[in-house]
Amino acid sequence: MIVGNYFKADYFDILKWVQHDCYNQSVNKIFGMAKKRFIRAQIIVGIETDLYNLIKEKTSFDHRLLQPFHDIIAAFYRYKRPNLSKISISDYKKYDYKQILAKEWNEFLQKELNRIFNEEKTLIRAIVKAVAFQNTQKGYNAEDYIWNSLNYIYPEKFTSQIEEKRIKQIEETKNHNKKKGVEVMELKVNKSEIVNFLKAFKLSVSKFGISTSLYLQAKKEENLIKIIINDPAEIGIKIEYNLSGEVKEDGFISINYYNFISVISEIEMDSEYINLKFENNKFEINIDNAIYKFSATSVNNYKFISFSNNNMASIKQKDLKKAFKYTMFNSMENAIKTGSFPNYLAGVKFELLDEEMNLIATNNYRLSFYNLKNVKGNFLQEGTLNSKTVYFLKGILNDENNIYFKKIGDEVCFKTNKMKMISNLYKDEFPNYSVVLSDNKTKSVIKFKTKEFDNILKRMSAPFSVYKESIPLTIEVKENIINMNMKSPDENSANTKIKASENINDCKISFETKDVIEFLDTIDDDYVKLHINKEDDPVIFTLPSLPDYQYIIMPIHQTEDSSKL
């Protein structure tokens, strides 16, 4: 959608951006309603035309085919409803007005399309033809018919007000495919590289509209293969990634994200490369002589990611990847995959200081703090990375080269030797974590072998896996004997005693067992230290190899009557 003023007094910018955010859904609705009516008419008359056979299984298309039609309907809605622009500040803050506006816009679009299709049935066929015959003369003629029909669909009082520069801009969009495009593109890409990239990005697939495009660019002279994805969801990830491979024929094409990822991200094969080919508006994936084909379109114009390299901090990719691993909980990753994470798991805070950076993640009951050294650049910046951004970066960072990054407004920019990326920052306020950080003046410190401690906890907690509620672990030290106990409300219990390898002050603490097991399964260190003060103080884990790292769990207050747990 082109966001701008289409007529005098078209100043309701909030509504424009709501319509922009609903664009994928709206364009899909235009095509979906036209397709449904067309197929129903074919079934009623009992005739299967060539157009029917082309369109009946069609699920993806270039959104720009219907963008002018959509944008004029969106402008007419704003023209018809000027009173909506008079929202008071108090109402806007009190209610989620954007959701209200989106609901009202979607309801209007549904009714308006029903009205248009009832009055102008030839438009149904034109929309179907524009999609079925995209990038052909038949398709161009259908696009022209749709555009010209807008002059009599809407009253002259409205159409005469549409600004000339806006009409010219829409005309340019409408004619995007009438320029000579690429007819053939052929290349092969490294299998493991593209599979790893798409698996890392697949976490956002549920947010995409059905017509969301993925772009592939190939340049033979530079042997450049670039894959491009723009996530239209709130996270706003935009990424350009250079793939390894061989270019046989230049090209720049747009293909449906769902079609591509459903084939590529799940494949298992022996060969090192995947062969890709685009010809006659068909995209072909050849995997060990198994061939997959679906529609694609050539691309003539595309706005690439652009930001200045000035004032960018940098760090080794492998160091940032380890920091993300030790900071973001596994349960956070699982919540990301299922799309069910609550707000307090939605970010990893970064604080860029003088040649070092702090990373912090919390869910209000536990917290991880990681201090990264050897960060080049002393730019004082901070923000909260969305957990999906962190999850994606964890999946692709893997070598000795640096990653460069900086904050620009509400976005953060990343750059490596293979990638450019922009992502929105999480906007909600991050909790004040400093109140629970340890000053290393703890009363008691217990040192465990990581694998041994992990095995003990898994063995003790196994009998309680059938319980809905998590059973806490109590650690009590008396006379250098470490007693670990788990007790359920119905009096089932597990107990382990071990002799401390060094003197430990007597202490006692209770906390969630699963939180410790998850931590132990994440780290690579051979030893872990448990710091205990009072029973109502946070439990703090540190690592000998990372003196500034802390993993903190809030305690559970045990009662004498275990049935009250």
C-alpha cells in the first residue's frame, strides 16, 4: 500500500497506517472473494474453462497486481468517514484504537467488495485474469480494466479530488510488470546454508500473509546469490543474506514464501547443492532429481536495505552467539516456536558501554546476565532486542568474522560479511534487573560438577513428571553435608545427600528444579557455583570461566505443611 494523501483533508495518518498493516490481509480478501465467486459461477453453469483450471488451485500472486484497486478503496473509506479523524487524545490512550480502526476497516472492505462485485460482475473476471495471466498481455489488459473501472465505481466528487501525483504513482505501480523482465534465471545454492537460514527464519512464518514474497537475486558476473525476506509482522525483520553457490543465468525474482520454505526447510538429501531455475513464470527446485514447481514473477525494482556504516559497534560472531545462548532461555525458544510467548519473555536487553556490552533476559522469576568483553566501539546505546530476532541470529552466527550493529531510532541494524538486517526493538519497559544482581558477597558457595549435578536433579525429578505443578527443590547444608530434597503435596519424596568437597557455611534454599535443569543443559562449562544467602534471597549461579555471568532464580518459600505448596 502506498501511504500518502489522496485528496484534500486526507490527514488521518493513524488510519492510513492501520490500513497499511492490514494490507496483506486486505489484498488476499480481494482476490479470495473474486476467486470464490468466479469458481461458484463456473460450477453452476457446469463449464470448466482454461481460466477456471488456472485459478482453482491458485494461492499465491504478486500483490502489486491488485494494489491500485486496494489503495483507491482504502482512500474512499477515509473520504467517506472523515469523522474518524476526530479521536480525542484521552480516547486514544484509553482504548486500543488501532484494533478498533482495523476491525471497522475490514468490515467496510468486506461490504464494499460485495457491493462492487454485485454491481460490476465483469470486475470479478478481470481480477481473476490479472492473477492467472500475470506478466502476460492478457494480464496487463485485465489490470488496465480494473484500473479504468474505478472511474465509474466511485463518484466523480471523490475521483476528481485524487491528487495527480498520487494517480501517477499508482500508474507506475500498476505498470510494474510491463517493462521487459527476466525470462530465465538458473543457479545452484549450497544446501546446508540455505536450509539453516530458512529454519532459523521459519519461526516467523505464522505471521505472513498468504501472498508474502521471498526474493532471490542472482548476478553471474559477481557470482552473487542473495535471498531477501521482509517480515510484515510487528517484529519487522528485514534481511538480505548472501548464499554460496554458482550462478548460471542472471535474474531477480519473487516467489511465494510458503511454497519455497515448505520444500526447502524440511528436505533431507545427500547432494551438496540445490538446483534452482526460473523460466516462463515458473520456478523449479531440483533436489536429487525430485522436481518441485510453482509460480514466480520477475522483479524490476526493489528497495534494498540501506544504512550508514558510521558509528557501528562490532564483536566476533561466535562470541555474540555464545552470549545469546547463555542469555536466552530454552523455554523462551520453545515459546517462540509455538507463537505463545508472553510479553515478559519477549526481549533480550542490551547495554552497549565502553568496549563491552551487557545482555539481560528475564521472565520476572529468573534472570540471566552476560557481560561481553572486547566490543569495538564505545557508543552508549541500549534497547531491547525482540526474542525472535535473537533466535534468528543464534541460528546463523557461526564464524570468526565480526558482526556490526547499531541502534537507529526504534530499530537495530546488523551487518556481517554475508548479511544485512534491520529489526524493530521491543518497546515496552524492561524490568529493573539491577536489584537482584549479586555483589559476590554471598554467605555460602557450593561448587558442583555440571554433569553430575544435572544427572542428580533429573533423577530426583523423574518420579514427579506426572504432576501438573512443578515440585520445588530444597538444598540444605549442615556440617558440610549437602542434602537435596523434593517433596510433593501427597508426601511423595526424593532425597540425595553428598559430602561437600570444601567447607561450606550452613544454609538452606528452595527453588524451581526445572529452571536449574534448563540452565545446566544450556551451558558448556564443567563446573557451576551456587551462591546462597538467606532463604528469601535470590539463588545465584555463576561459572568459573565467565566471572561476570550470573543466572538468578527467585526462591520459593516452603512451609512446614507440604500440602500448602
